[in-house]
Amino acid sequence: MPFTPARFGAKVRDLRVAFEATPADIAYATGISSERWDQLELGRVAPTGDEILIIADHFGCDFTWLIEDDAVNPDENVRTLSDWRGID
């Protein structure tokens, strides 16, 4: 259950890209500045507890997945109803 800023940064970068958001979009929605977001994505700084909770809330993900390097994102293996039923 280790935590490293680099792994956290990779996870939040992947989330931002998946949501097709820019750092400016994230700053507007969360109150975390674009500059701070860039530092978090690059793994240069560790997030505060508040930032972790804000980010988890914004992206609708479990905060424990964000802070555990080896945790698997529970949403990665979820199929939507349309995928399950074969609907395009």
C-alpha cells in the first residue's frame, strides 16, 4: 500500500485525459490551480489530503485508489449495460 507522487500523478493525468479536460478546466472545477495541477501530474509534489478528496469527488472515483500505488481502478473493468448487451 505504498504511495508515490509519481504514481498519483500518472493516475490523475490519465483521469484528466479520459475526461477530455485541460488543466484550466480542472482548475475552474476544483479550485486547484493549473500550476499546482501540472506539478501534481508530473509527480513533483505530493497532494494534500484535501486535494485528494477534491480530485476523487470531481472524477467520481474512490480516493483510496488514488493513494495506493498498486490499487486497481475498480471502474476499469466495469462494462456498461450497452456493452454487456452488445448495443452500439
